[in-house]
Amino acid sequence: MTLTPHEWLRSKRMGRYLRQSDIEQRTAILNGRIHKAQVSQLENGRLALTDLRPNQIDALCHVLDITPHEWRTHATSSDPAVRPGADL
């Protein structure tokens, strides 16, 4: 079974036994803070992984031990995030 980008991200976080608040704290230390609410949006498909800034991507990859190749493979797969107002 192939995971969507948001499912993949959640599985990476949970595989390291981290809470969403842990991601916020650890990415903040690395100058790429991703707020807990953003982590939730990413994992629920309401925010695309590709919407993160480069410093946030670097910090998240470091925290979750994700290689740049692995990030590109999963973050850019064909599962567009549902964006507010997209159906207008």
C-alpha cells in the first residue's frame, strides 16, 4: 500500500515516538519552527508538504531523520493538499 504524503509524514513522526508538540520544539531549536497546528495540517492533508519553507524542511528532515531524496520522493507525490476555498 502506498501512503499519501500526509500519511507518510505522520508515520515518520509516530515511528520516532514524537508528538506534534515535540516536532514544534525540535524544529524551533534548528531555526525552522513548524508550529504544532501546522504539523496537524500537514498530517491531515490540509497543508501540502511542499508549502513549507526551505529552513522548515531542513529542520523537519533533521528531526525525523529523513534524507533529501526521501523527502523529494514523498513530498512531491501526487496528493495535493486540500486547500481552504479550493472548491470556490
